[in-house]
Amino acid sequence: MFLVSSSLFVIMGSTIFITHVKWSNKGKERGRDFFFNIWMKKHENLCEQYNIKFLKWGLPLGTEEDHVFLYETRTDVHNFMEFKGKISNIDNENLWDYSKTNIIVCPD
């Protein structure tokens, strides 16, 4: 079920967010150690803060993006977008050129 609130969809029930990320050159230059030791730790903390369950990550096939992240939550789209904004930026440096997200609603 969707409820419209301030022209944003508020999702009832569990929702899966599939986010494809294109890293910026600065993000890529930071390398694998940064990804695992710094970015992933910040990512895990923000998932907990926003009550978002991080399910998996991987490499997309046949797309321009560099990584794909899979999440499950009961939060609304506005909060998820705020979460994405925070994980794409560390030390006031934008690490993503862009991201694309597919939303799959799993009604109760």
C-alpha cells in the first residue's frame, strides 16, 4: 500500500532497495582498503542508524555502475534517500558520481 505524503511515497510493509553505484574518480582512487576498512564501517553504522538491513553487495553485470547494494527496510523513500546521501559522502567529499535505485515493495 502506498500513501502519498508531501508528494513522496510512504511505503507500508517491507521494502527492498537495489542501489547501483558509480564511484567518482576520487572514490576509486581511495582503493580497496578504504572501501573495506573505512567506507564499509561508516556504511554499517548508518544502516543501523536508519534501521536499514544491509543484505548483500556485488558487481553489476552489463551496466555502467561499479557496485550494487541490496537493502531491506520498513523506512520510507525520503529516509532512504537521506541515508544514500550520507553514505556517498565522507569528509565532505562526494565519493559517488551517481546512483540508481530500484524499489521493490513487499506488502505485509
